[in-house]
Amino acid sequence: MRYRQVLSWIVIIAGWQIASIFVGNSLLLPSFTEVLLRMISLMFQSELYSNATATLVRVVIGCGWALVFALLTGISSGLKKNVREWLTPLVTLSKTIPNITYMFMVLVWLGSEGSVTVIVFLILFPVLYSQILSGMMSINPELLDVSRMYPETFLNRLTKVIMPMLWHSLMEGIKTALSLGFKVGVMAEILGQVQTGIGQQLYLGRINLDMVAIFAWTGWMILLSVLIDFILNAVITVSERDR
């Protein structure tokens, strides 16, 4: 029930406010009221929109490239066993490498500005590949065999048979990837100390000991993630209703 969710948020905010009063130091734990007022003030400043846009562009580009490569390799692996066997060690290796290792390596190779998109790509590719391959493996092989019996090009089979079957898995994968990519992208911005981005604002908040700013920018990160999730859920709902 939605009222339970609302009640849960009220309890969380009340607990936060009480804990802040008990601590009595905004440097350690700012109150909910202070953070909310800072978030509202940021709405009327251009830095919110410029930094949020810069971060979103980096994440979307990285996620887009990861999606393209994951589609190519995931569908190929689902159709051809030998391709899947060749790619399995690579994907397994990419999953086991810690995210922070990717970040350090790419930052050394590319510098700060060009690294965020590449880091997002490297971390999201195995996630999307696994989701797409899982969707391919769930398709009834008989449907693919029947589709091969007709004189259709591979492109027609891809658009008329494979992609409709993959649609739900693909959208769920994109939703997961964007949510993860947003967090990874901001972390990469902090480590790379980019000129513009939410990560840069969090970094400035840390070095200036402005905990209210850190909480406020984190709050906007949460709101953007919720908005992205809402939009993708709406797209999934509409697409499944029209099918």
C-alpha cells in the first residue's frame, strides 16, 4: 500500500531530523530542513542544470555504447554457441575486476575529462551483456528454427522475431544499467576531478567541509535516479500494453 511507503518516508525524515538535533553539528549531520532549503536554492541556480546535464550526458553516452556492444555480442552469443564460449572468459573477467580498478586504470590512460564515459562503458557492458544473453537463452529455440525456414533476411528475423522477444529483458537491463551507471559516473567524476558535473560539486563540498552541499547534491542525484526509473517504467508499461 502507498500509505505505508509515505509513512516509511515520514519515519526516515523524522529520524534524520531528530538525529541531527541530537548531534547538534551541521558539519557532521545537517538537518533535513537545511538540506531541503539548499536543494530548493539550487533549483534557481544554473549550476544545478549545467552540472546535472554534464553528468547525464556522460552516463547516457557510456550506457549507449555499452548497449550497442552488448546487443551485438549478446545476440551473437545467444545464436552461436562458439561465440558464447569465446566471450565467456572475457565477460567473467570484466565482472570480477573491481570498479575502482577500472577507474584508476582509465584515469591514468585517458585523464579526467575523457575517462568517465569509458568507465561507465566498461562497467555496464557485462551487466547488459548478461541481461541480453539471458533473454536470448530464454527464447524457445523452435521459434528461431521456424524463422530460419522462411526466406527472410537476418535483419527481418532480428526485428520481427528476436527483438520483440528480447524487449522486456532489454528494458529491464537498461533500467538497471542507467541506475548503476549514474552512481559509477558520479564516482568517476569525483576521482577524476572533472571541471563540470555532480561529482565535481560533491568533491568541492568535501574539500570545503560543506556537508549540507554534499547532502543536497546527493538528494538531487536521488531525485534524478527516481525520475529516470519512472520514465523507463512508463516506457516499459506502454510498450507492453501496445504489444
